[in-house]
Amino acid sequence: MLKIYNTLAREKQVFTPIVPGKVGMYVCGMTVYDFCHLGHARVMVVFDMVSRWLRASDYEVTYVRNITDIDDKIIKRANENGETIAQLTQRFIDAMDEDSAKLGVIRPTLEPKATEFVDGMISMISALIDKGFAYVADNGDVFYSVNNFEGYGKLSGKSLEDLRAGERVEVDTHKKDPMDFVLWKSVKPNEPSWDSPFGGPNNGKGRPGWHIECSAMSSQLLGNHFDIHGGGQDLQFPHHENEIAQSEAANSLASTHTHDGQSCQMVNYWMHNGFVRVDDEKMSKSLGNFFTIRTVLEQYDAEVVRFFILRAHYRSPLNYSDQHLDDAKAALNRLYTALRGLVVEVADIDWRQSQAASFKAAMDDDFNTPEALAVLFDLANEVNKTKSLASAALLKSLAGLIGLLQRDPDEYLQGLASVNSNADEALNVDQLIIQRNEAKQSKNFAEADRIRKLLAEAGIILEDSPQGTTWRRA
RNA sequence: GGCGCGAUAGCAAAGCGGUUAUGCCGCGGCCUGCAAAGCCGUUUAGACCAGUUCGACUCUGGUUCGCGCCUCCA
């Protein structure tokens, strides 16, 4: 029985889908104006793991992860680069696809782009205006009136009073209340715009605000009421809070000016993943302390990065450092080493088997991947001891459910990303191993050790066994 | 200032009111020509102060410290 920590309730709850056997899940994706960093990698990997486990639990999952391809920063960056917005966003969508594929992330079922759903946003804003939840300001911007939505703050645990007290942004004079947020931004010179019926000085021309994008896309693709909504912890407020306010107000049948947020709940389970940190500080664009995925992949194998992410619980903070990546690599090596030299096929899992049951219990407990991984190490130990093909098959099969351990062990162990791999390319490893074995045969251990040292300096470690000598990268 | 989260051994990271988490590192042994890998064993825990309890790392309260959100952010 799957339990999920629901941010809305602040507790773990038994997962019950709206439609038996089916799950609708929406995750806030990327704003595509730059390369993805490790924080983005965590969202992608975490919710990939979630969708995989839901599918392994026999749910039919519709996983939607949006792409924000219109936004202030995108416009700014495109202007700086002297390229069109479409060129810029396509470039970074391609880069994102490349990065996520390397991390073993299965493509979401749907990846809607904001610019393709502007009509839906406009009609949602119109509904909000009609119901009295939104108003057109004198400059043509359309704002959401937070006072009219009774449930405002229910997700983030904030009250409007506290928010106003902590207000540290200059008040936009066009707003009725400082906490009101923008739904539609009136057109500015040299900016893309869409026609709308909202009126104002620019006859309604403008573009959508960020929050309305997700409300419109999720309700169009998953309906007004769906199972799971995910994203990074930093989106809890204001983004997700605003999504709730928009969707529940717009989709309610009530035409009153206030709304309790109960009669037409948008989402049953809200999931938020923890941050990636550097030196105990959040990794973020604004702090400038981020590492892009592709930078890290120059030094570490993508599966090591995935393993590093899944080693921590998804809600915990995750500190990034070379030492921690090295540690993850050593741990993953142990798992692959156990499978080395065995012919293992992924098989159906008998969930009554004790390790399989432990793995399932861990995953069902709010996706406790650290505990699930401990089960894999237990199996690896068993495989090392007994060479049991059944245990090896179970190890590979369970790991496969969270996107790990599916490569050929030798390919992984010998292909580990190595920055200084040029030096050893010139060396013929297999030839040197033969030479060394000849030296060993004739008890010329000095020569054998010389060859081993030569390879070691090139980052290649030899391992002798009764079945012969194998090698791997350090 | 408001709201929230956290504090576990050298490092990382889980569960659990009493019984080995796990991985890396260290130490001893086995194996090996020697190593590596593997196996066996093993040293390091639960910020601090109270309380509940037969018994607390685990529950409750407080203290201290750290982090996050309150502004774009995964």
C-alpha cells in the first residue's frame, strides 16, 4: 500500500487514485533559457523514479511535465544573444532532452509548451474575471485578487496577513492588494504578444503570467481534478499556491466572489522534492553556485549522478560535492561488480520473496529510495557469496524499476567517464594483460608489477581471478 | 519579523520505543606471487537540557545551532 507525503496535509497519506488503476501527475518543468543544473536534474530524476514506481505498481500513469517557453528571462536572454525566442528555447529544450536522456529519465507522457496553450490560459483568465477573482488594471495587466479566494495559503501554510507583514518588494501601484499576482501582462515594445479580450490601453494584447500557465495546461491535459502535482520545494510558494487559487476558482461552478477551495479540489497529493545544495546553501541561478548537468557529466558517469540523487530521500536536502559523487561512484561500482561475469536477464519479480518485499515496502513508504538501495546491497552481498543467478536477476530487476543497473557491467566499469582518458587510449590494455600474464607464468613478478603499475597510472585497475584477469577504470 | 524543515558515527544516509540499517573510509583476518575485487570480523553514533516509560536515537516540552520560503527560482 503506497503512502505519499502530502505537502497539503503535512503528513504521509495512503495513496488512493481518483480513478482506480490510473494516475494523473503534473510536474512543473523547466523554463528553457539556459542549461539545466543539478537542481533540475533532481526534479527530473525524482519524478521519473516516482512515475516508474507507480507503473511498477500497475498504475496507468499520465505524467505531464511542462515546458515554460515564454517568460521575462527568456525574452531578455534572446535579446542579449541576438536570436529569436523560438531559436533560444528550442536550443535549450534539445539540451534538456539530451541531459535527461543521459540521466536515464523516461520521457513524460506529455510535455506541453506554454506557448501552445495560450488560448486555454485566456479562457481561464476570462472565467476568473467573470467570477470576480480577477480584475483588469488601468495599465492593461490582469491581476488575481487573492482576498477573494478563501483558501489562499493552505498549501504553503501562510496567511495573507503574515505575507503582507513580510512584504519586501516594492508595491506595484496597479494592484489592489500587494499580494495580488499577475495573470496577464500587457504588451511592451519589442515583446511577443497574443490578442485577448481583456481590453485596456493595449486592447488586451499581452502575454500570460507564469502561474496561469500551469493551471491551464494541467486542467486541459489532466482535468480539473487530478492525483499528484509535483515540483521543487521552492515552487510551493507562490507558484503552487497561486495555481490552486487559479484552478479552484476558475473551475468551480460557483459564481460567488469567495470560494472555500473544498468543493472543487484541484490536486489530491502535492509532492515537493528537496534542494540540491552546495556548501549547505541552496543551488540556484540567483546565487550563482550552480553546476550544470553537462559540466558534471564531463567528470562523472550519468548513472553515478542518478545514483547520487536516489541515494538520498527525495525530500531531504542533498549536498553536492566531488567527494559525495566519488562516494556514490564507489557504491555503484560495488553493485555492478557483483553482476560482473554473470549472465543475468531481467525477470518478473516475485513480491513474496523477502528482499523483493523489503524493496517494495521501502518504495511504498513515500518512495524511500535509500532503504530500497540498502536492499540492493544486501542482494549484491548474496550474489558475491553464492553467485546465485536468481539473486543476481532479482538485483538487476529491482534496480531496473528505479532506472539503475541495466547496463552491461563491463561496459559500465570500463567506460566510466574519466577526464584523463586520453593517456590510456594509446595503451593496448588487452595486449598488456597478455604480456603481464606471460610474465606471471614465468614468475617474472617484477615485470608483471611494472605493467600493472603502468596501467594503474593510466587509471586502469587490473583484477586477477581464477577465471582470468579483468580490468576497470578507477 | 512571520511560517516551515532539520540536527544520527571520519564522510554520506535510512528505519526503528527494547534485537546488525546501508554505502564509502579505517583496522584485523581469509583469499592472492603481491595487489585489486570479494568474503569474514571490527572501531567510530544519535546537538544540549528536562519529561513520559520497566526501557528513548526513536514520543513530549524547552534550549542552541543550521537550512528553506515569505522576490525570479527545481
